[in-house]
Amino acid sequence: MKRFAFFPGCLIPARHPAMEFAIRETLPKLDIELVDLEGASCCPDPIYFKSKDKLSWLAVAARNLCLAEELGVDLVTNCSGCTATLSETYHMLHDDPDVKDQVNQRLAKIGKTYKGTSKIRHIATVVRDEAGYEKIRNSVTHPLVGLKVAIHYGCHLLKPSKIMNVDNPDDPSVLENLIRALGAEPVRHRNWYLCCGKACQNEDIPNNMMHDLLGSVHDEQADVLGMICPTCFGQFDHGQMKIAKLFEEDFHTPPVYYFQLLALAQGVPYDQLGFQKQRFKPTVLQQFEEAAAPPA
Amino acid sequence: MTKRQNEDDIVRVDFGFKRLLAETVEGDLANFCYQCGACVGDCPAATYSEEFNPREIMLKVLYGLEDELLGPDSVIWECTNCYACHERCPQQVKPVEIVISLKNMLAARGDAPDVVNRVIHTFETTGRTVPYSPAIDKQRAKFGLPPMGEVPMDEIQALLEPATEGEAT
Ligand code: SF4
Ligand code: SF4
């Protein structure tokens, strides 16, 4: 068992407990152990709080990293925003001794020192690199054969690549391979690289962007839109209702967080995975409950 | 060689504004911009908005056009924070970080949009960006998850205050 400090952030534990449940269900089956981080705060978010005061943002992020350093383990994130904040902090404090000094002066007030000994890993890379696709495939009891999953990488998982260190942002493969390991078919639609637009304060931009993206997923006749970020998920679930009204076009594309899909493929029943709380329910997944693999 | 017709054709650089921007974390990177436009092609805000263009924002930064960058018609909040420009820039300018530095300057003046201020306030008072309510723990219990952990707010608030005078912002 490889151990990691688990940094759930705010959005997943507070708004999407089903996603946290799925993570806690699936990772032990891949021999990955999660240790809770007592006293962790918001990462803080890379959109709003970073816009207020970047040095305070770095200081709070560094405190969260100190908590993992105190446990002597690397830290795993389940939200692309948290990954962005914590990875960027790690890199900036490594590259800029002046900023590191200023952050440590603030941390001294609470008796902490940032050292830079714990790395930040997005959960998608942890399952890819620690478990591997083969082990994921072997953990599947209910293969999702025939399911077409359109992919949505979101922005912060991949960019900036030198900081995120996850995959090639121009031609990534991690999400496709993770989906393939479940027996499903990943679909790279023509707007796969688009952003969810959540941070933009001019509504027209994300509205048009999401409309284009959902349109291209629809054209590919994908069953669901698979993703690994709770912010993107909110945009495509709640936000899709607005798009349907605004453009008088109902693409009806349920978004699905990858680890809920993995849980289903590992045999967790549909009803236990919180899908019924989504605005756009991925009922197409129900058929895989019965389709268990014959015993070997 | 033609001579400039009149003085109005000359753009004057506002060094005072540029010095203020350079005091923000990474605000000094702007000077390396050579206006190639590599940041524009993948920019979703530029693709979907007539008025937003990261190269033009960088040009205004190079000249120090404070009124256009931070005035009421500022487009900087249209940026989607996607980091595509950071990925593309051959000069390591990190245009998105310059945009964020500009937002820091606006926030310091109390001029951030209301929705942004609301999230910031929730974080500064609770240590989280999603406000806590007992309903959250109830939902969590349905999945067999423990209640949300406590955030030691005394520690968070101590970190939000500068440690020394003259610290960068
Ligand atoms: S890519 Fe970099 S150097 Fe080129 S215009 Fe944009 S910010 Fe300037
Ligand atoms: S981060 Fe902002 S400026 Fe940069 S490419 Fe994305 S939307 Fe454009």
C-alpha cells in the first residue's frame, strides 16, 4: 500500500460527497491508502482568492502543504483547482527564494516552516502511476462495454504543463486510457480542449463555449461526458440547464466524475453513487449493474 | 523618413503604474513580452469575445495604460483562468499571472466584482470557499462520510496579515 495525504478541498466534500465516497471506495482496491489531513483549509481557490492577494494565497497554500510535510507523505488532490493552487505554490516557492522567505515569515507566526518535501499529485496521475492501467482493469468486475464517454480534461489538470507535470497538453492520453481501462470507449470530440469557463465574469463567453462543447459531444453520440474536476462538473450539470433554456436546445449530456464511473465498474451499485442527485442523470449507466463479469 | 505629425501620436509610458504592478508577485514578468501574439490563438476568452485579447492587454501593460486596464471598462475579469497563454508564451511572461496581478490591484482598491468578493469573504471568515451548513454533514452521512473537519481560523487569519511592513503584495 502506498500512502498519501488526502486533500479533498472544499467543493467535493461539501457539494459532491458522492465523489468523495467513490474515491474512498475505489482507491483501496488499487492498493492506495489515503491519510486524512487534519486542519486543512481551502487550497485556497486559484480563481477568486488568488485574485485578491497572491501572497496571502501562497501563504495559506503553503500551510496546507506543511500539514502533509509533517506527516512525511506526498499529497493527493481530487480537484483540478486545488491541484493548480498547490502545485503552483510548490513551484513558486522552489524557484523564488524571496517569495519563499516572505511566506515563511508569515508561517513563522503560526509555528510552521515550509520546506518543500511533499509533492502534489492529482488523483488521476496517482492511479495511473502508482496502480497502472492494468491494475485498474483487473479491479473491474462490471466492465462498461459499449459506453461512449466523451472526454473533458478541463484546464488545470494539464496547464501549465511544466508546473502540473501530468501529460502533454496538446495531445493528452491519461483520461482516455483511464476510461478504456473500465471497458468503455473514450470519445475525443472536436471541442475536447475547451475550458468550462467557470472563472469568466462575462456570462456570454462560458455560455457560448459550453454550447459549442455540448454540441460536439452530441454530434459524436456520446452517452456521458467524463471529467475529473468538480468545477467543470458543476458547469456541465447545473450550467447545462441554463444552456438548454438559452439556446432552446437540449443536448441532455450527463456529466460524470471519473471516480464514480470507476466505482460503478468495480461493482458499487448505481443507487449508492449519488447519480440521482444530478440535474442530468446518467441513467444509461444502470444497465451495467447487472452485467457482472462471469466468475473466472 | 517621415516626421511625426504631432505630439499626440506619441504614447507615453506610465512608469509609476508599471512600478506598482512590478511590486505584485510576478507582476514584473510583463517586461519580457515582445508582442508575438502566441498567447492569443488558444485563448478561449479571445475566441469568444471581441474585446478580449491577451496580447493587447500585455501591450497596455507595457505602456502602463492604467485607465484602460483598471478602469470601469476593463476586460480583465473576462479571462477564464485557463492557463493556455502561460503554456504558449515563449518568453515565460505568464500573461494569466499578469492579469491576476491586475486583479490584485483592483481588489486592493475595493473594485472586484461582487461575486468575487462574496467568495473571498466566505474564505476569509470560514477558511473554505463553500459556506458550511449542517445540511452538508447530513448529506455526507448518507454516504457514510465523517463531518467536515474544523479549520483553525486563528491560523488562517494570521497568515492573511503581512509579516513585515513593505512586504510584496
Ligand atoms: S505570447 Fe508572451 S511574448 Fe508573445 S504576446 Fe503573449 S505575452 Fe507577449
Ligand atoms: S488564462 Fe485568460 S488570458 Fe490566458 S489564455 Fe486563458 S482566458 Fe486567455
